[in-house]
Amino acid sequence: MSKLKHPNLIAFFLMFVGAAFSSGFQGMAYWGPRPLWYWVGAGIAYVTTIAALILLVALNKARKENSLTLVTKVIGIIICTLILLWTTFLLIAGAPRL
């Protein structure tokens, strides 16, 4: 596998996608008679956020880190954690009504 030039940039893009689906998947429950799209949206939120977390942690291990890279990595890990916690909260809060 070739090395990515900017894994932090790709990770932040994936975090943006995860955050967008995390905040919007609850409205997807009303797209049809069944909650299929609700779970699809939640799955996309989880998959993209976990992929961003993997990019931040695993692919940056071998690189020599300066202070800016370290700060962006820490901010990214915090954002990923918050997105995962928020998505989990919405799933727990919304599951009984489905």
C-alpha cells in the first residue's frame, strides 16, 4: 500500500462526513415505512468516523511528528470520540420509538 501524503486531511474529511451523517441520520428514519435508512445513516456515521480514527492513529505512527501534526491529531481524536458518543446517544434515545 502506498503512503498517503496527507492522512490528516483525509481523516478530517471523513470526520466531516461522519459528523454530517451523525447529525442527520435521525431524519432519515422518516424516508420510508421502515427504519432502514435510519440504520444506514447511523452505519455510515460510524464507519466514516472509525476510518478517520484509524487514519489519525495508525497511519501517522511512522511519521516524525512536529507540534502542529500532534495538535491536529489530538483535536481529531477528540472530535472522533465526540461524534461516536453523539451517534451512540442518538441510537439509544431513538431506538425505543422505532
